[in-house]
Amino acid sequence: MSNTLATRGRISLTRYLIERERSADGQAPLPPALRLLIEVVARACKQIAYEVGKGALGGVLGEAGTGNVQGEAQKKLDVIANEMLLEANEWGGHLAAMASEEMATVFPIPEHYPRGEYLLLFDPLDGSSNIDVNVSIGTIFSVLRCADGVAPGEDAFLQTGDQQVAAGYAVYGPQTQLVLTVGQGVAVFTLDRETHSWILTDDHVQIPADTQEFAINMSNRRHWDAPVTRYIDELLAGKTGPLAKDFNMRWVAAMVSDVHRILTRGGIFMYPRDAREPEKPGKLRLLYEANPMSFIVEQAGGAATDGRTRILDLEPTKLHQRVAVFLGSKNEVQRVSGYHR
Ligand code: AHG
Ligand code: MN
Ligand code: MN
């Protein structure tokens, strides 16, 4: 096949989304404003990918010298990625407000720009501790609707994950990829670095229900609750234990990368609550980490719980609320959730 033909047969992100505006198989059609919003987010992720790729040559590595509202030291790329997402999205006319891991409270759309009906949440740079060591990192985003007549303050963002109209992440690894759901399954786009476009490379992604691979930061074992210790000990016991099969372990320390592996070949990812900070229900944030990832995982046939409750059913009370996370291959998520009951 000639290059021209190969290019003509390719499905871009725009074409994929426009096909979803036409509504097939009884699915609700994707509103054009939501398509345009997703395209702007995807464009910002492309810009972030180029910044990430500059590394030491672009002076983007290292600490920013500032802290975020959660008491975490910000890396330069946390700040750069946050700025890029804000700048790309503030004037597009599709949003009422934005919220981010890196901002204490919500960012309303400035008065002089048109306002839209959506709310955008993001973790601009996920896996910050990987930046300076050149290991995969990502961006996570979630889109909610701002109900008519509701002021786009913090309260407007406190919706259950079930209300998300779109969610996705970009992974900046050996390949840059964009993973997206608009509630009609999960699609994967790969950034073509020659044409600078997102090209569909996988559609209808499915996570196998069973797995022999798990992801958890084992160094926290002594701080876990009993059900988690029991479950991990059973995994480690392998063939000779109650699960009667050997398990492999992976931990990238960037949720985006760990979830991406699980979408690709199955697995279970866990970041449980632990006794280091007993007042916090976990490390990961519900609204811009757990909810979008859980939406994607469920759309790919997997499951996501906080140990007891389906993550997408949790009623948030705070913008930066934390949550325990167990997600991935359905049968393993069900098993460890069962141990919590
Ligand atoms: P962020 O860089 O946005 O703060 O998120 C990092 C998160 C998550 O991506 C990852 O799974 C986890 O923190 C890693 O935590 P440990 O360093 O405790 O392993
Ligand atoms: Mn993160
Ligand atoms: Mn982050």
C-alpha cells in the first residue's frame, strides 16, 4: 500500500469524534461543543508532550520552587502543563470553569471570554517523580456538565463520577498516546510526530477479567489495612497460595502509565488508604485522578472501587478529596473488594 493510501485510511481524533456526533447503535450523539472541547484538550496535551520531550534542552526539568494546595512541591513541568491547559481552554467558549490538582480553588472563565456549559478538571502532570528520571508520565482529564443556572464555583464540581460526559488521559512515553471515553467505549490515539495529529490506533479496548499482574507500592505494606495485606499476601503466595497461580508485579509510580498497561494487557492497580496519614482516605484524588480513570476502566469492561463502593458512585464533598483506589481486571477488583466487607 502506498503512503498516500495508508494516510487516507487513517482515522484522526476529529473524524472519530464527528462520527460520534452522528449517533450510532442508539447511543446519544456527542454534542459538537463537547467535541470541540475535547479537541482543545488534546491539542494542549500535544503541546505538553513537546515540552516534556525537550527535557534538559528546554530547561523544563527540576523543581519549580513552589508548593500546591496539597502541600506537594511542584516541579517545573507541573506548573508548565497546568498553564498550557488553562491557556488552551480559557477562551474556547465551551467551559464555565476549570479545576486542577495544581490550583487551590476553581478557575472561572474570565469575563471577557464566552462561557460554555462544561466543567473541566485535570491532573496536568501525573507521575511528577518520574519527570527528571525520564520515565513515562501523563495528563488526566475529566469533563462534567455545569447545570443551568448553577454558578461554576467549587460546589458545581462536586458531582459523582457517573455524571462525567468525557474522560481521558495522555501518556508521554516511548509513544505519546491519548486514551479517551465519551461513554461509548474506549479509544486510543497515537500521536503521529510527523503530521502532528492524533491517529486512532485502538478502538473498543477491553480489559481481560482475569489477570496475573498487580501494581501496588509494596514499600507501604506495614501501613495497610488488614484486607489489603491479606490480599497481597495471597498474590505473593502464588501457585502454592489460595489463588493457585503466580503473579507478576509492576509499579511505574505514575497512575497514567500503570492504568495504561492494565488497559493494554490487564492487571489490578491499587493505592489503598494507609496509616501514614490516617485522616486521609487515600493518596489519589477523586475528581481528577480516580473518577476519570474509573470511567475509562469501566468503559473497557473493568471495575473500580475504593474497597467498598464503586468509585463512580461516590458523592464528593471537597474539590481535592482523596480516595483509596482498586481498579482493573474485574475478577481481581471484586476479590479484594470482597475482603473489605
Ligand atoms: P502526581 O504526580 O499527580 O502527584 O500523582 C502521583 C500519584 C500517581 O500517579 C501514582 O500512582 C502515585 O502517586 C505514586 O505514588 P508513590 O510515589 O507513593 O508510589
Ligand atoms: Mn497524579
Ligand atoms: Mn499531578
